[in-house]
Amino acid sequence: MYIRSHIQSTCHTDTTCDTYFTCFPVGLWWHPTRGDSLVDGKHLFEIGGEKKTFAQIKDMPDSYLAIDGIEVGRGCRIPLWLFGFLY
């Protein structure tokens, strides 16, 4: 499962970093409970599988879930495959 999460994160990163400024969880200012990536300094994304919840980012403004394994999104749950259209 650990490898799958890296693949999901890589997919999201590859599609957003060419067009948008994307930050990753490195450095002292980033805390691992704040999501997987920050796009344009505003939009926080947590990336995961179908069972991923907002528990990790529930209190963060402009936060979204990029979910692998779903075809249709709802609310702030965005199918991971849709990010492919940004590439």
C-alpha cells in the first residue's frame, strides 16, 4: 500500500507542477498532518484511495481530496484521473 500512495502522489505532482506552483511536504515549515501538496500557496490536497477521509485536513481552508479509484467526484473529493487533463 505504501508504494501505491507514492504513485498517487507522483501522478498528482506531475500534473500540477508544470502549470502551478506546487509545494511538497519538505522543510521545517511543513507539518505532515497538513496534507500532501499545496498548490499556488492556497489549495491544499490530500491524496489517497477510495476510503480516504477529510480527517487529516478537516480544519484547513481550501482543502481537497484527490482520490484514486473513483470515477465521479462529489464536493471537495476530486477523482485523481481528472488531474491528467492539466498535463
